[in-house]
Amino acid sequence: MSEEQTEEKYVALNFIEEIIEDDIANGKHGGRIHTRFPPEPNGYLHIGHAKAIHTNFELAKKYGGKTNLRFDDTNPTTEETKYVESIQKDIKWLGYEWDGEPLFASNYFDDLYAYAVKLIESGDAYVDESTAEQIAEQKGVPTSPGIESPFRQRSIEENKRLFGEMKDGKHPDGSMVLRVKVDMTSPNMHMRDPVIYRVKHQHHHRTGDQWCIYPMYDFAHGQSDSLEKITHSLCSLEFIHHRPLYNWFIDKLGIFPSRQIEFARMNVAYMITSKRRLLRLVQEGIVRDWDDPRMPTLSGMRKLGYPAAAIRNFCEKVGVAKRDNLMEIELLESCVREELNAVSTRMMVVLDPLKITITNYPDDQVEMMDVHNNQEQEGAGTRKVPFSKHLYIEQSDFMVDAPKKFFRLGPGKTVRLKHGYIITYQDHTVDSDGKVTEVSVEYYPDSRSGSDTSGIKAKGTLHWVSAEQAIPVKTITYDRLFTDPSPMGHEGKDFMEFVNKDSKHVDSNALAEPHIMNVGDAEHLQFMRKGYYIKDDTSSGNQLVFNKTISLKDSWAKSQKKK
């Protein structure tokens, strides 16, 4: 390999890949790579989690390793089985499979308790009866040393006895905690004798009422990594200040030395990635539920019609960075369009119908026109669509006083009906308000698409549906949920102030070709010239409902071509 090729390969690696390749080259852990994705089951996964999932699974895949799915279920107050199930569904939908069965931090409650006892026995942990407010006061501020707790010098025997009593349920919530003796003078507040266990008489979704003390995240997280022999513990940047404590536990307990590595989390404009705030949107009725198509959750985006491949591609394009930044939502939408263009079935649907009558077409004749399912997709095939004397086109495709560059239907205009015939304007009628209600046209019998011998040139092409066979369809168009690209970035303002109160539009006027009755629940559609759609789960045999995934116009891709 030339020096130029070597340099090119090196530059192509992100910083985590560089670490991994160095570890492999040095024979660390025998060259074994094992990552994990550790969500807390207290809500649905969002776009930020997609980045973490993609990073962990793709890195393990690249280096022949494994990825665990481990639920960080150490707070029974907020965690539910329904969240466990939704998280597993979302990961599989994204296209990833974890190693073995799903794991849980609660699997290790016995081990974690034993670790805590070991820290007490080594004189590194103590039971503290200070209140939460007193502990916060003891810790103080980063610029000056903290104050040691009056309980810090308790004997090992007394600490063991009290911790056992905590476990046996002899003390109420908030009466005492277990802290570790680290460094009350450290400028890193996470090192100032952090709490590692608290009393919480709360039913757990897996262990029931077996435990009434639960480990804190900083204690359960790292030790769970070590128990699973995770080689590279990848997490977002907000945990960078937790890393010294992560390593402190490894050193004190003498356990497997997992390595914590932080990377920038995924922040996308007009979206929020806080489960607590997303829950508030649900609780206050701003959205229907976690999977509302306006939500930045994976289940919401799936219901909106975002393909999993588009989200993976977005994560790949964003890459792995060391600094947080705000990604353009237009890039995500461009990835969605790129994927949908390749996989969507083209469908003729008129959203705002205007009736046209072909005066010289036989009254009772119905022709079946060949329509391509997707010309972008090899082997997608064709289907038959009925064509008749009475059709519907879009209201916007007809204009009485049209400007010069209006290449659609109007007085003096000639257009092609897609997959059908060329037609030319003849007349139109209006109602009492002056609105056009019907247009009369003539067609050229020798201009049928695929066998046109008319020699007539038509600059515009319109989609249509046959009036007699048209299927009524309800469409729902969703706008961005927030009016500001960074709704949480305004000091002194609640993010709810930026909720878009006009983010959902329902229209029941659409008419579709008959084939829409055969569309599958997860089938992506392109309503010709209008946008991409997917069937909503409220659809029934009597009422078809389609969510608009995204428009056809890709301003982001166009802007990139100009650069």
C-alpha cells in the first residue's frame, strides 16, 4: 500500500475507529470488540438514540465483534415493560440484531449489591443519613472544596449493618443512602462522594418487590459493562465528566477494565431529544402518543413513513464527532427522499379534484392503461389503471388566465394525461362564486402513451383518476412540531412556547386510482407530483387514511449540487 493510500485510509477513520484499530493492533482483549446499547426503559427511542444504535452496532459489525442490548432498569418509578418492548421493536426495525437475549441491569442486582458490600469492607463506602439538600450543600461548588459528611467516618461494621437494613426494608425512602469515599476536594462534582444506592420502596417491572434499594446509574452502568466484558463502552458527551468515576470503580473493585469513550450526540433542528420533554408533549395532549408522526421518536418516524434505511444513511452521513452540533433537518429529509424515490410505488391520486370530460371519447368505454409501479426500481413491473370519458385532475392543474410558462391545462393549452392520451382545452363551467367546476376537453385517439403516432407535442403531463372508479381517500399532512430550529436553546423560555399549533392538517377530498385498495400497511407510495405517503394505522376498509411522509422537492440536495 502506498503512503498516499495509507494516509487516505487513516483520514477515513473516525476517532473511535482509530482507538479500536490501535487496540486490535496491540492485542488488547485478544483483539475482541464488544459494544453495547444501554437504553433506560422509561420512554420510546428517538432520533438521538438512532445515532447511538448505529454507532455501536456498525462498529462492532465492522470489526467482527458483538453488541449487547442492555436495559438500564435501575429506576422502577419511571420504567415500564411497554417501553422495553417498543425499544426492541425499534432496534429490529432499524435493521440490527443484538447478541443473544436482551440483558438488564436488574440481572446484576445481586452482583452490584456484592460490589457495594466490597466497597464498604475496603473502607471506600459509607451509609449517609444526610438529606438530599444537606448532601448537595456538602458538595458545594467546583471552585472550592466540599465538606465531608458527618457520617463519613462510620465504622465498617456499622456501615455493613445499616446497608443490610436498607436492603431488608427497615428504613423509609430518603432516610439514608450509600456513598463512596472518593474526593471531596475534586473540581469534578461527580467525584465528591457520589451516592451509589438509595432506598426506594417501589415495585420493579422485572424483580417485583424483591428489592427496596436500587443502584444509581453511575454505579450500575460501569459495573454492568464489566460483568458483560464490554471492551468499548460508547456513550454521549454529557458523560465525559463521569469517566473518572467509571475508572475509579474499575480500579477499586478490580473488575474487567471496560473503556468508556464519549462521542457527540445527535441533535437535529426542529426536534428535541429529551425523553422527559417528549413525555410532557404526550401528557399535555400536544401529540396523540409517543408514536405520533410529528414526534422525533423512531416509532413516530416509522408511522410517518420514514424508511429505516434513510435513518441509517443519515447517521452515516453525520458521522462520529467529538463536539455537539445541530444537524440540518433538511439533510435527514434528503436521505428520506433518496430512499423513498428508489422504493415507492407510484400512485395516481388527485388531492383537490376538478372534473374533466373528454367530449369526443366514447360514453361507455373504459380502457386499462399500463402504469409503471416504479421506473427507478428494476423489476417493479406495471399495473392496469382505468381510463374513461370522465376524469379528475388537480384544481391547480387548470388556470383560465394562465401565465406564459404555465405548462398545464387552460384555454389554448394542450397537455398529456400521464400513461394516457394528449388532450386539448375546449371549454369550462363555473359556479356562482366564479370557481371552475368542470372542464371540457378533446382527446387525440392516436396519441395513446406508448403508441403515440399523432405527432402532437405536449409540454405538460398531468396525473388523473377515472371518475367512476375513483376511491375516496383521507390524507393527513404533518408540519414540523416546533416553529424554532432549537426549541430548547432559549434561556428563560419553556420549549413548549415553540410548539407549532398548526402542525396537522386533515383533508378528506382526495380521490385515488382503484389499486390503492391493495396497498400494504408498510408500503411506501409516491402520489405522483405531490409527495410520498404511507397508510395510517387508522385506515379501515371503509376509510383509507394516508400520512404524507414528505414532499418531492429536495432543496437540500439541490443546494449541495451548487456548492
